[in-house]
Amino acid sequence: MPKTALNLAPRVIVDKRDGVPHACTLHVVSKGQPLPASFVNLATVDRGPGVKASREIVRLVGGCKGMDPQVIKSMPSFFIDAFRRVETTGRFFKSTKTVAEFSGTAFSGGTAKLNGNGVVQDDMVTNLTAVLAHAYPCIAMSTTPRTSEMALDGQTGGLIVSAYGDRIDFRQHAAVVYQQDPAEVLDWDGDVELYLTMMEGYKMVGFNTAIVALNGGAITRNEIYGALRRQIPVIAIEGTLRETDAFCKAYRGDWSATDPKVVDDCKAVLENTPVSLIRIVQMGDVEGLRSALTSLGFLK
């Protein structure tokens, strides 16, 4: 049987059942139904003794198509290092001390792929929430559109939600599989309006919200501009190619990398977006991402 002992586990445990120290709560929601309160309210639960929930929620969006494999490999450490505030001490022999860890909510598309040993490969943007939850006292959760018949893996029992073998990353605290209804599936962008509306709701009750975008195709472009349309800040990681880099160019007035069919709509969004809602950070610039998060009210 495949071994799963090397899989990361969340630092914060919010669900204990029958002596099991951690479980990823799974919700299946059909279009038109409300998200369960137990899912939405995870953003507000204490993170353990003495650690209160931070009113911060960040959605990590995009993909890795065409990216340098070494850049993909560096993503977990890049995000781990950026999601903490540090101070440097010492005059001659300097040392770095963490003064604040991310204790908000990290949110993604929630899919994962396994290697031959049944261990999740942390090589997708959707895995970064679990990576952060292992490193910090934060919550990891996701929404995923059901794009095919769901199935259980014959060896690991993992929940497969697409025709390509994508499964739910079980290392999170909670996951929503979103469908048209029990008989009908959605397209890959089927959950975008759902989660953006959810984030808009958090924003209305005082949460600091943000989208962090890397790479990605047309869906990622729609997520970026959809967030800005709702006045949700966007941190674009430049140098990750495709639609995120196209957005960075567009922000500077160069629309050559944006699909001509959507340029007018995208221009209208940017024209009505305060510059204070947009941050451009170079891939690998840990201090740049940390500064962007801090300036938006994260990492207090």
C-alpha cells in the first residue's frame, strides 16, 4: 500500500473525531445552496491556546504551466518565508527573529496530485494553503468545482473530482466541492463567483482580504479582475508567466499580452480600481511579498 506518513499535517487542529487528531471536513454544495456555516466560520475560530484567529483571508490563485521547474520547487519556501514578519538583530553577526506568524485563513482551489508513494506533491498553487497551515497557526480551506464524476482512489481512498485525477488536498481543515446539482457538473471556473462573493462578505464584516495570483490562464485573469471589481486587493507575482504577467503589463499600460476580446472590459475595471489595491511582486522576492501583505493589513 502507498505510504502517506510523509504528508504534511496542519499545525492547528480544529476537528477531532473518534480519537483522530485531524480530519479535513468535506462539504458538497450545489449551485444556489448556501455555504455551510461551519465552513465559513472556520475563519473565526481560535488557532489554539493563546492564539486568536486573525481577521485575514487570502486566496491563492493560478497555475504553474510553463514555469521553470526550479521556480515551482521554490514556491513553498517562498510563501513560508513571506508569511511571517521578522526583525534583524545584531550589529556584526546578524540574526533573524520571527515576530509575527500568519494566523489568518489561506484559501485555494484545493486540488492535489500524489507521487508514486501516495504523498501529495507540493508543486501546485492549490497546495500552498496546506504548506502554510503546516508552518503557521492558520486555517487552510478550499472550494473546488466538480468537473466530472467523483471517485475514490483505489489505493489511497482519495477523493477524485476531475477527469484528470485531481483530488482534494486532504491536508486542509475544510473543503467544499461545488457542483451544479447532484446530476450535473460545472466547468473549471464554476466556483469563482462563489468564493469571490464569500470573500466580499468577509471584507464587509471587517476582514482584510487579498488575492495572490501566479501564472494561470483565462480563469486566473477572471479571478484577478473579478476581485478588483469587488475592491478586493490583488498581489500579482510577476515572473510566473501567462495571465498574471499579462496583468502586470496591463497595469503598466501595455495590453499586448491580454486577449483583445476582453481588453475593453479589463481596462474598465482598472480605470475604476484605486492603485492602493494592487501590488506587483517579483517571484522570489520574499521581502517584497512580505511587505505587500503587511501593507494590506496582514501579518500584524
